[in-house]
Amino acid sequence: MTDPTIPVYNVNTGDNADRSNYSASPYVNMSDDNNNNGSGALDGIFKDNNDVVNNNDTDDDVNDLLSMAPSIASSVLTADGIHDQTGFAIVCLVILVGDMARGVFFPTMWPLVSELGGSTVQLGYSVAAFSFGRILVSPMFGGWSVTYGYSKTLLFSCSILWVGTLLYAQAQNVGHVSFLIFAQIVMGIGSGTLGVTRAFVAEVTAQRNRTTYMAWITAVQYGGFTVTPFVGAFFTKVLQDKEFKVG
């Protein structure tokens, strides 16, 4: 059988060439008969030295595959999803709580500053203090997440955030705007884990889906800041004329 699409190239033109393996047609003979003769010129033309190359490179190829095995397994686990779904949910909760601390207290800040005898300038300091606290510790928390791990770093930051909320609640009893600013800085420090949470998500997701999960945690962050002020505004309106004493 002759393939009319492949031209013949007469490579061996010597007197000892085996002419029986060449077709009279100007195209390559695709029949299996020629390949079974064992001494055909075409076998010599199209046969390469793959056996030698493969033998020499076998050890290197095996070593390369073994070294790639962990990364391949990790990619397979996260090919179409996220490797640690529980960890991702906890990270989203940490991000939500961190920005809720700013969002819920935001509507209460001006009434509190005004009651403490502060001005709009001091209100601006109080608002900026939260972000200032985040700036202070974000690089440090990033280093701790590598040294001590994500769990310990996030647990420590959440503990600081809890202390900051307690300090904020006591600002009225202390009676100084500077204490309110200090409480805002402490809460900002407790919320300075945005870099840590993003690094965690980058580690447990496949590269092709990483942007999607980054968008999710960003949505959680802005949701915590933009939605929860309604909660703070509600309690400010309901409880603004009431006093509660503990003890």
C-alpha cells in the first residue's frame, strides 16, 4: 500500500544498496512487508539511537521523577479545589472577626470621642490608629507564620484583638481620648494578619484556582468592614441613653 502524501528521499545510492525496499512509485511504501525483512534501507534511515540515549538517561529521569513526586502529588490534591477546607474556613473567620472589630465599633467612635471631650482631629487619630497598628505588626506576623506556624500566629493575634476590644469597652470609664486611641492601636495589632492569611491560602490552593480563593477572602474582609457597621449603628441607637455597670 502506498501513501500518496509522503515523498521518497533516496538516501542510500551506493552500489550495495538494497533496492528491494524502495518502491517504484515516487512515494514511500507504507506496507509492513518491507519492515519485516530486517535488512531494509528504510529501517536504517528511520531508526535512531533512542535506545542508547534512554539507557544513559534512565537514572537521571528516575531521579527527576522522584524529586518531582511531592509537588506533583500536591498539585493533584489541589487541582480543582483547596487542600485544607477547614483551615480555609478558619482563616475566613479570622479575617471576618478582625474587620468586624473595626466595622462594629466605627459608628460608636464619634459619640464616644465627643463624650470624652475630644475633637474631630482626635476622631481622625482614633480612626487612623487601627490601621497604624496593622502596619506595625504585619511584617512581624509574616515572619512568625514561617517560624512558628500559622496556627500559633493567628491564635496570638486573635488574643491581642480580644484584649483590644476589652480596652475599647473601658475607654468611657477611663475618660481619656488617648486611651481610646491606644485601644484602637491594640485592635489594629490584633487584626494585622492579612498577609498571613493570604500566604496560607496561597499554600493550600492550586495556582490556577488561587485567584478565586484570594477573591473570596478579600470579599470576607470587606464584608466584615462594610456590613457590620449596621450592627454597631443599631446598638448605638438602642443603647445610647442607657448605662450598664458591672460589679
